[in-house]
Amino acid sequence: MSRIERRLEELGLELPTPPTPVANFLPFTRMGPWVLLAGQVNEWNGTVPYVGKVGGALDVPAGQRAARLCALNLLACLRLACDGDLDRVARCLQVRGFVNATPDFDGVPAVINGASDLFVELLGDAGRHARTAVGVATLPRRAAVEVDAVFELGAI
């Protein structure tokens, strides 16, 4: 079990089954030491528990929980990219978050903290990253949140 998986266990979390892409793309690509992860919505093993607009039917804490699910899906795909060994992860470089938001909702950065905070909880300072957080009109499967990320691997 990797240090990241041990830490997840300490937090009472587990990784879901990596989602299957719903269109013509890969869940990740590797370029040298970098892993570029495709966007993941707040799916949990095939279901999307947070559907709708943050700032409307969903509040900020629900949006943060949705973003945390996105991060768990990203980690499940990252584990695939690392051939099952998350100990190869050196750091999180970038996170981009997209929130299905009402037009007047201005708490988008707070929602994406649900993903960012998890990466810091798991990796410490190596989990700190550059970030973009934007509100959008809609997301696949009417999900509340979608997040993508770039990670750096250590020695391959």
C-alpha cells in the first residue's frame, strides 16, 4: 500500500474504480515525468451524487464534497498512470476546476478547495499547486463539479 493510500485510509477515504471515458479521450497521458489527467466529474463508481448548480440547489459545502470526489477519481486514474504505485508521485503541479454554477455565484474558488485541500492533506507541501477555478453553465451528466490536474512523478 502506498503512502497516499495509507493516508487516504487514515482519513476514512478510498479510491473509486477509475471512471471509463465517455468520449474519445484517454483518462491520462504521460509526458516525461508529468502525468496530465483528464477532467473527472463528481462521480462515485458510476453514479453522480451531486447534480445541478452550486449557488442554486447545491450550497458551497456540497460543492466542496463534489470537488473532493473529483479529486478521488483523479487519484484513481493517477494510480493507473503510475502502474499501481502512487509512491511514484512527487507532487501536484496544477489543478483546474469547473463549477456548474448559477450566474451570480461567486464562491467558485471555495468549491474547488474541496479538491485542493485533499491533495495537500495527502501530499503535504508537495500537494500545493497552481490553480484555476471557473464557473460554467453546464458539465457532463449535469455534474456539479469537474476537475483536472497535472502531477509530476519521481524516478521512473
